[in-house]
Amino acid sequence: MTRVVVVGDLMTDAVARARYALARASDTPAIVTMHGGGSGANIASWLAVEGGEVAFIGRRGADITGRNRDMELMGYGVDARLVMDPERPTGTCVVLVTHKGERTMLSDPGANAALSPEDLPRDLFSSGAHLHLSGYTLINEGSRDAGLAALDMARRGGMSISVDCASSAPLERTGAESFLEWTSGAKLLFANIDQAKVLTGRDDAEAAAKVLTAWFPQVVIKMTAEGALWYANGRPDPVRVAAEPVDKIVDGTGAGDAFCAGFLPVWLAGKPPAESLAAGCRLASKAIMHLGARPPF
């Protein structure tokens, strides 16, 4: 099984699920829970729990939440290579979930913003392994050099590379042209419909995927309830897979990360794209039916 090296963000998610419509400038009853989060850490956790060999490179604060996240990752079986920042706290994300399930996130990257090229363990960048880079690492100006260095080390080391687009609003602020230039050479891009629109200007998932194959040999578009599609440069048609049925939506936070973690091992094993998409959709469905972005126990 291919070893996956994930470079990305480590967060603590404070998830507030409103029981009723938000009462602006007043109080709304809610269920508030705290979980490990961060796109990169979520993907690494799901990969490890599903039996993969995975290392995670990131940065945490010298605080109790950072220690807890570190121990949590190791408990899942992740080879956690976390650098402790003496000044910045561990990153935190406040996730506001409306009574209809719509999510709005308020993020403080904390120590993530200081990830540097010197934090990247050279021993992990070797031929035969795979690099998955969280787009947040490139979007955040403070960690951008680390993301670019990771991509360069992976290319020189003969690793395959996948990149996730992170989030549409900060991606738009960063600029599509810059992001596409930075990620040049990656074999696989993950994006949801909103992120794909930012990069291409296209509303239609299939049209956006076709445009994106000008930069990436393979593209996966995550379409939430509609499932996902895969498209490769030169193919006449995309491959589509429907979403797995969900008995009850508990929390959609991190479902896209779970999709990536389900997709990657099957894809790296050289299986047909329909099998990879189906594996991603299965794990995303599992995530949606449990509370929190990390694997349930």
C-alpha cells in the first residue's frame, strides 16, 4: 500500500449547531461540541483509520489543545510530525451550522500560519510515496513557502501529488491564476463545485472539470448530495458516481475530507475511477452520519 504524506492544517473545531433559525443580535439555542479538525489532519486521520500508512506534517501551539490534537492523531495511527510553535496557539475554527444544515466557518489558523520549509521532514519525501497537500497551506500567505517547498520536494523525489482546493472564499481572495500556477505538476486535483467555479468561472461541474484538465491530468469534483465525478485529460466523458444514501445527517463538517481519504487509497492502487469515487462517497456518507470531522469510535 502506498504511503501517503499529508501536509496541511491542524485545527480544533468548535461546532455550534443551531436548533432554530438564527436570531440575529440575540440568542439562539444550539448544541456546541469541540472536535479535532483541519482539512489536512482530517484526511490523515481517516486514511489511518481505514488502514492506510500515513504521515501528517503540520504545526501546533504549545497549548493543551495542541497536545490533545497530537495525541489524537497518534491514537488514530497517524505518524504525526507536528512542530510545536512557542508563540502561536493551535488553530481554531468556529463552525456555525444553521437549523437547515448550512455551514459557515470562522477560522483562526494560529500556528498553521507559521508552517515553514524547515518544518518538512526530508525522510518522508521519497520515491514511491504520495503527497497530498491541503490547499489551505498555499492559500495562507504565512505557510505558502512550506506548501511550495513540499510540492518541489515531492516532484524531485518522484512522488505522485494530489491537491485539495480548501475553501471557495479564501481561494477567490488568493486568485485562481496564482493557485493554478503554484499547483502545476500535481497529478490530481480535488475541488467542490464552488471551488471549481472560482478556478474556471464555470457553474457546471463537468464543464469546470474539462477546463481544469488543462492544468491537472485528473480532476475530481465533489458534488455533495449528487455524488462526485472524475475527469481525465483526453477522455470524451467524465465518470460519475452517485452519493451513498444517508439515514440521518448528523454533521457534514469534514465530509469532503473523508471523501478524499476514501478516494485516494483506491486510486493509488490503480483501480478504475468509478471504484475510487464510490469509496470516497462511502466514507463521506459515514462522516455525515457521525458528529465531528474526525473518524468515529
